[in-house]
Amino acid sequence: MLCIAASFPLGTIAVIYRSRLTIDVRYRDLAALTFASTLFWQVATISMALAGCGPYSYVIPTMLQGPFETAFGFVLYRQWPTIQLRSSSENFLSIFRSSRWVMLGAAMLSLATSGDYMAVGLFTDAAMVGQYFFAFQLVSAVGTVISSGIESVLPSLLAKAGLGRAKQNAAVLEMTQIFMLLSWPLAGLVAFAAPPLIQLLWGSKWAPAAAALHVLAFCLPAWILKSVIRSLIEARGLWKQRFIFLGIYGFGGILSAAAGAATGKINIIAGAVTAFYLLFAAGLLMLLPKLTGGSSLSIVRRMLVPCCLCLLSSAIATCAALSLPSRFFALGPWIMAASYIAAVLALNATLLQSEWRASVSMLLRLRST
């Protein structure tokens, strides 16, 4: 707990550097900082775990992320932030009044990040929590790379001076399509490719986690869609609505994890959590036309077509594995992964070629601005 508490003051200067990069529209450097920080945490956690550091493998890298990002920010700017400490009760009250919804929203986000582990721990033993944590963290590591990039860059892009509401709405819809095109195939790839890799690396030690990961992987599209909608809410300065939005997201995840944990089965926990996040994403789809003024039918089509192709590819992969002769049963997971990749590439290239071309074209335009 002391290590976690220490991570907040140690990360203060890093937050200033991140804010400065956003204000200066240095998105490439901001993305590099985010990627380097995420990579640092993953490498440090894995290294400490292999060294036998136990639970400290998760908290010490978190504590060191702030100093790492501070050093990275200093390399980018070659100067320390100027900080003038003029503390007074009036200043603190003024800051709280103007930013209370932002801070409360951050609290909800923290709750959403780790609250489900506590919920699982209330109903199950430490071994079950460890299996669930392992599966959830692997999926989260993939989602965080995309979500953190969206949440770092997209709000300031949408709030950019001169960008009218119509262009803002169009940009959100295009971004939504891009990330749905990407996230659904990615979810299937994680679902089918990760379990055999876990089996290859660790044997049967994490077999329950691998089964849970196969289900939790389909949280990825919901998490990424959440990041896009959150960016739009932040760009419009709707901080109270952001707090409510994150509160539903956080408490819903915790309650669904608790409901699944009451059964004592990790597959049901993963299914309940995934079902909630997908229902939450469906609610966001219903909200998106009101936020952007877009056509409900067009928005639903943009979201559901990649989803349906992912499900069809998953069915093809499952049938390919089930059709194997019994003597090749051990190769089933690898055949499923390879079949899924082949099917999803073929279906996307055949049925969504124009959407992919439009998405790539938009990304190239954004890169050149």
C-alpha cells in the first residue's frame, strides 16, 4: 500500500510533462512517452515476477513509472517544470470547485481499473483471484496500448480551436469506425492465439486463466469504444456527465464480477464481466446518435458488421478445429488460431475493403497534420 501511495507524488511532475505535450500538440512524443511507460511497466513486472518478488512485482513498477515518465519528459524538453508552491485554503477550495467532477471521475476510473479484483476476492480464494487477475491483465495490456493513445490525443484533437461541431461529430464517427474495424479482429486474435501460447509457455499452471482470457478478450471492442466516447465527452467539457459515465462503467464491472464470483467458477466470472462491457458498449451505440447527430442505422451498421465478421471467423475456426482427426487433437488450439486469422483476413478484405481504405486514408491525413 505504501508503494501504491508513493506513486502519486512521484508521478506529479510526469503529469505536468504530459499536459505540456498535449498543449504543444506534440502527439507523437506523447504517444512515445505512453508506449515507453507501458513497456517499462510490463518489462519491470515480468522481470520482478521471474526473480521471485511476488506481489511486489506489480506495485514497485507502478511506483517507478512516475520517475521514469519524468525522466522521459525531461529528455524531451530539457528543462524542469517551474513550480511555485503558494498553498492556502482559498486556493485549494478554488481548485476543488473548478475540478471536482474531474477528480471524482478519476476516482471512478481507478475504481473501474481494480475494483473487480476486490469483488472476486470477496467470494473466492486467492488462487481464483490470481487466475482472474492474470487473464484480465493480459487482455488489459493489449487494450491499454490503444485506449491510452486514444485518451491522450483524441480529446485535444476534438477540442481544437476552429473545429466546428459538425466536423467534430464526423471525426468521432470516423474514429469509431476505424477502431471498431481494428478492435473486433484483434479481440478474436487474442481470444484464439493467447491460450495456446500460455499453454506453451507455462503448461497447465495458468490453464483456468487461459480459458477465462478466451472470453475476456471480447471486452476489447467495448473498452476501445468507451475511450472514444469518453474523449468526446471530455472535448466538450461535460465533466459531470463524464463522472456519471465512468461511475456506471466502474460499478457495473464490479457488480458483474461479484455476480460471477458468487458461483465460484472463473469462466462464469469472465462471462459476466464480458457480458456487462458488451451491454455497456451497446448502450454507448444508442447514445452516439444523440451526441453526434448521426444516423442510428448507419452507426449500428458500422459497429455490427465488424462484429459479425469476427463471430463468423470464430465459427469457421471452431469448425476447422472440430473437424480434425483425433490423432491431431493436440494441434486443435493452433489450428483454431491459424484458421481464425485466415478467415478474418479474407472476410475483411472481401467485404470491408472500402472501409479499410477510407480508415487508412484518414489515419494518413491525421499523421500529416
